[in-house]
Amino acid sequence: LAWLCSVADLLRVDVDEAASRYANGCPKCGGKPCRCAIR
């Protein structure tokens, strides 16, 4: 997880903002865990 946060920091991705999108489940299907079909 630490390496992922490091890469996100290098790419200037706000990890807190990205994680908050999924706080209440998948933003697409609403599932927790996600039930979206894999493409």
C-alpha cells in the first residue's frame, strides 16, 4: 500500500479524494464490494 501511495504522490493524485469516492461502495453500481462486470 505504501508504494501505491508513493506513486500516487508522484502523479499528484489526492489519495484521500480518490478513496472517498469509494467510501459508500462502488460509484457506478453502488455495490460493496463492487459488482460491475469486468470488461
